[in-house]
Amino acid sequence: MGKTYLDIVSPHCMLVVGKRGTGKSYTLGVIAEEFAKLKEKYLKRVSLILVDTMSVFHSLKKENTDQNERQIMERFDIEPECWKEKIRILVPRTAVDEAEKDDRELHYDEILKLPLSKVEVHEWLDLFDLDITEYTGTLLSQVITDLKDDREYFSFQDIYQKIEGQDAEKERKETIKNLFGMIEELGLFSERGMDEQLVEGGKITVLDISYLGRLGKYQLRNLIVSIFAREQMSKRTLHTTLEMQSQADLIDSDTVKEITEAHPIIYMLIDEAHLFLPSGEDTISSDPLIDWIKLGRHPGLSLIMATQEPSALHPTAIRQSDMIIAHNMTSKDDLDALKVAKQSYMRKGLDEMIGKMEFKRGLAMILDDKKRSLQLCRVRPRHTLHTGVDASALPPEERH
Ligand SMILES: Nc1ncnc2c1ncn2[C@@H]1O[C@H](COP(=O)(O)OP(=O)(O)OP(=O)(O)O)[C@@H](O)[C@H]1O
Ligand SMILES: [Mg+2]
């Protein structure tokens, strides 16, 4: 049986699709493991960010002890293994508070904190569902724009003070203060953010933002992804420009080496990606992610998105993806939904392949646009534990 690998020589925009429980999150975990297994000299040039909305990736720090997987692991010659020191789990403050309240153990390394000043005016407006042409929206925009013009970093206190100083009705000022107060309480933002860099060469960072899903209509998860995507786009673009200047002998190559180490190329893996880049509507993270997809190749920004329903994902993500891992596609209609099956190299042999695709965990069809090839594969079992196990009415000892 031949092996299939993902080449990381050049950036990718990839999709992992398949219905519920077909192995999408599991496959993202396998991809993360393969990064952890890279030789140090390659890994230190890469940083992986896993956007986790279901709290399933913290177990990348644990060896695979699942008895049900033992047999298949033996067949694939996969040993239980984990790379604790390379994996970093970040959670928002609220997750820690809730776990303490429920007396529940929480697996994390650091608390995620972002610099308050990195949120753009339009993102605050979107988050609070305010319109810039409407009075409260105008006031908020004035306050934040003034602060941003004034300094690089500011605190919630600075925002409250600035609001107080505005020539506006008390009631309006209170409304905005309350909105910011609610965000402050979450402990997700501070003046300078966390000391640690979110991006670090050789590290796999899990952003476990599942806990923020409960905050009603506020798109906080999208805001986090947006801030991250924007920041990295501007850092990496600057870095690529410097690299080109150094190649043209315009600047010193040691300076570039230093910057390269501080700004590795990035792979962002997003599970449930339709939440961040949906079709038919704009979210706070839509534009920054579309920028990654369209402009990310040159600065070295890769995106791997998993979703149950390709049609729920923005069409640009589907059109621009250079590789699709499709789990357990059972009909040609499923592929037609991806609007890719119409390409001639895929039509050949497609029906035959779908016929072979009986339900087997981890079975996947890989559509590689660069190589213009279609391949049937079985994703290998994990070295680390997968926690996204389906809930079952059967007691553990009776499950097979
Ligand atoms: N390659 C594989 N080898 C062995 N078992 C697998 C493989 N892929 C998935 N599984 C099994 O299938 C189960 C479901 O996988 P997973 O949680 O990744 O599904 P999913 O597609 O992400 O589902 P959902 O859309 O509900 O999030 C896993 O708990 C695991 O036991
Ligand atoms: Mg999943």
C-alpha cells in the first residue's frame, strides 16, 4: 500500500469535507501530528494555529489510548505518541472561570489575551451591531478613532474616560460604556495582550474558543480569527518584502534572518470553517480570511478549512482551494456541490471511485488541483487521542 503525503514546500488553501462523523476533525489532528513530526530545521520555520470550536484538539497532548483504535493502529504501524512541548493550548478567561465554577478539570497552557487596540472600528460596530451613520455608532467610532490616533495601546479605562469626555447625551454614553463593560468582563482583551506571541516557529497553537460560542449573537470567535488573520497578513507581507530586498542586496541578510525566525510561515487550520467564512452572509472574519485565500500564497499563509457542508462555505474558499480531502462521499451530487467534479480530469474514474467508497472510517478522496489528480486514500490512525468521540447510549465496555 503506497503512502500519500501533504507537501508543505509551498502554501496551500485546502478543504476537508464530509458529513457528520466522517473524520474531518480527526484528519485535521493527523495533519497537526505530521507537523509535530517534522525535523526541527523545517518545523521551526512553520507555525500552526488550530482554531478549535468544539474543544477537541487539547488531546493532541495525550497519547492515543483508545482501545477501539488499537487494531487499526497496529495495522498501520502507528504507535501511541504525543509532542507535549510543541503543543500550546490557549483558552479565554471565561473558560477557566466556568470550569472552576463547575469544579471541572480544564486542559490549557495559557490564557488567550489580545491587545484591545488591535480591534478595528468597523469590527466593534459589527460586534455590537451598530451602524456608523446612527448616533451611537458615530460616537463609538469617534472614541476609538481618537484613541488609535493617539497611541498604539490603550486600556478599557482609557476607553471609558474618552467616552466620558465626549459631548453627547449621558444615555448614549452609558450604552457604549455598558457594551465595552460586557467585553471587559470576559477578560479576552487587555492593554497589551499576552506576553507570548500567538505565532511561534516550531509550535502548534490550539485556540480553543469553544467557550465563546455561548455568547449569543456576539461574534467574538470571528473577531479573534479576524484579528489574528489581519495581523499575520501584515507581518508576513512586510517580511516577504524585506526578504525580496535582501535578495536584491538592498538590506543586510542577518536582519532578515532574525525577522524570519520571529515570523515563521503559518498554517491556520479551522474546524467548522463555515462559521468563520459562510456563504451568503458576511461575518467579521470573512474579509480577512478571503484575503488569506486570495493573497496568502506569496507571504506564506496557508489555510486548511474543515466543514460538513461545502455549500455553507463561501464560494471563494471552494474555488480557490488547491486540494480537497473529501471524506466518505457517497454520491456524485456531493462532489457536484463542491463544483469541482465538472473538471475533466476528475470525471474520469469518479463513478468507479464512488462505487468503492463503502463506509470506512477515515476513507477519503483527495482532489489535487495542482497535480490534477484524484486519489482514494485512507487517513492513518492518530498517534494522539481524538476526543471528538460520538456520544453513545451504550456503556463504554459495550462499544466496538
Ligand atoms: N482516519 C481514521 N481512522 C480511524 N478512525 C477514524 C478516522 N477518522 C475518523 N475516525 C473515527 O470517526 C469518529 C468521528 O470522526 P470526527 O470526530 O473527526 O468526525 P467529524 O467529521 O469531525 O464530525 P463532525 O462533523 O460531527 O464534527 C472519530 O471519533 C474516530 O473514532
Ligand atoms: Mg468535527
